[in-house]
Amino acid sequence: MTTELTRRDWLVGGATVAGSMLVSKMVSAQTVPNPNLNPTPENPIRAGFNENVYGPSLKAKKVMDKAAETAHLYNFFEQRTLNQVISKMEGIPGSHIAIGNGSTPFLEKAAMACAIKGGKVLAPDPTYQSVTGTAKMLGVEVVSVPVGDDLHIDLNAMRSAMTDDIKLVYLCNPNNPIPSIIEKNALKDFCLEMSKRALVVIDEAYFEYVNNPDFQSMKDLVVDNKNIIICRTASKIHGFAGVRIGFAFAHPETMRYIAGPFNLSLGNVAVAGAIESYQDIEYQSIIKQKNRESMDILEKMFEDLNLEYVKSNTNFAFFNAGRPSTEVAEELRKHGIWSGRPFPPFTNWVRMSTVKPEEMQYVADTYRKVFG
């Protein structure tokens, strides 16, 4: 496996440089806002929210502007088109796909289904909190399993924690706030095993950013398995965090737990934009390249300062600052930079989202100046 703590070698080849120049020209053609090179506490660089700072693609923006003209109409037919687009791309029957306002509604409804069944939730710790947070609000007990010493999700420890009263198993892959992945064969075996005993929910919010042979989506498992749900979102690489589109992949018999017969809450702008954005493969490649450029800047800073970090499979880094993350956040905010909130028990670790490379360089230079 290649998902260990690392201090990555800094290697930049001529091909990478040439590719970066080409991608930079392509991004400029997207007419995105200029980098924030003079940030202030009132107008900070947003390196704490795991957003796509470039926003939706230009193609998506054009159809979204047009879709606003039909805001008075229901979008049943457009939803059907989006379903067909995703079905073709993922190789999953349309009957196994539900569309929502981001992935959050599906994650929350899975927790509600667990509460109705009177069971517990099993999840790693730390991880994304839509499922666990909703469960706790509903009075559902959450069995939290600490990540391993390598900061990866420990499937064997989760197996050991499994009991008959656990009705939902939640895994975020890649994880958040720790940007690690679960090895694909081990995860598949775990899903098939645990789905015989409970509902298994896999949150793949960041899967588009992964470039790791050890990773594989578990989406194909939903075709024949009634106890597995895969959640996706357009909030990350597609830049739809404020627009809201997401998907659930599940067996039709499982959909009744997390989706209604039709969805009246989806806006025309969001649906139209998603139809275009998911087919805009070129733009997704651009964003992945720019994300890599920014991550290289961060990782070079970690190397220069000898900071421990987790190899990232997402659009954010997780590193040991050697001091409380709250202290780091407070100091960086003075220089116009937002970083991630604290993630107990890793109170000395900082989650830092990638931003535009020019902004990322400012973040790295500022961090060196303040803490180096």
C-alpha cells in the first residue's frame, strides 16, 4: 500500500512544467476571478473549506445562466437527463441513482433510517460528521473507532467493534479531515462482509481527486447488494458547493430509506449546470492539475520545515504543526488566511485546503514567516 505518512521527495520534471503552462492557459480561458494576492482578515484566502476556488466551469455557467429563465417551471425532464448522464458515465442503471441537494440529504436520511431501526452507528474517528452528527442529534449511539497509528481507517479495528445492534456502518473514502484512502480490495471485502449485518454507507465526496492505484470506487457493489449506499457530491471538483447537487447510488429497494419518489427541491440552475459539468471532462482535468500544483507547494513547505503530514488524495492537506491548530488558525487569520477548524483528538494537526497556486504560495510563504 502507498498510503503511509510521508515526507515526499520534491521532483519536478520538464514535462510537468510544460503541462502546467498549458493548463494555466486553459484556466485563464475560463474567465475566473483573479487570485487574492492581497488578502486581509476581512477578505481572506479560503484555505479552510475544501472548495473548488475556481467555481463551476464556463460551460456550466453558461447553461446555468440560461436555466434561470425557467425558474418558474419544474425540472422533471431535466432530472431524468441528468440521471441518464450519470448512469452512462458510471455504468450503473438509472434505477439505482438518486439526485439530491448535495450528498448531505442522503447521509442524513441514512442516519435517520438507523434511528428508526433503533440501532447504533459505527464510524471511524475522526471523519466527516454528517452521518455521525445527525445520529447523535437523534439520540443514536455512535461507536467511534480511532484511526490507526498510520492515521488510516483501521478496518480490522472496526470489525472488532462490530456488534449485532449496529445498523449502519459509515466510511468516508477518501477520509476527511485525514486525506487518506482505504485499499480497494480490503474495502470491498469489508463492504461485502459488513453489508450482511448492517447498512454500509460509503461517502466518496473527493473520489475525483484520487490518483492512486490502491483506490477504487465501491459503486458497482450497489447493483446486486441491497445494503450498500454510495454518496457523491458536485460540491468539490465541480465547484457546486453553493449550488447543491449530489447523488446516491443504491439498490432500488434501498432507495426508499434515503430518497422519495420524486424531488421537488432541486433547482433548475443546479440541474442544468450539473448536466453540463459532469460531461466537461476537460475542465475536471484542469482542476485536478491546478490542485496538484497547489498541493506540491504545500508539500514542499512541509518538507522544508520537516513537518509530518499525510499523503493527500483530496484537495486538502493534513499536517502536524507541532502546536495547537487553534493557534495556527488565529495567527494565519491575521494575515488573511482561513485554515481548517480543530479536529480532536488531533489538536496539533491542521487541515489546509488547496487554493489557487498563486494564493497557495502566499499561504506557504506566510506560514514559513510566522512559524518557520
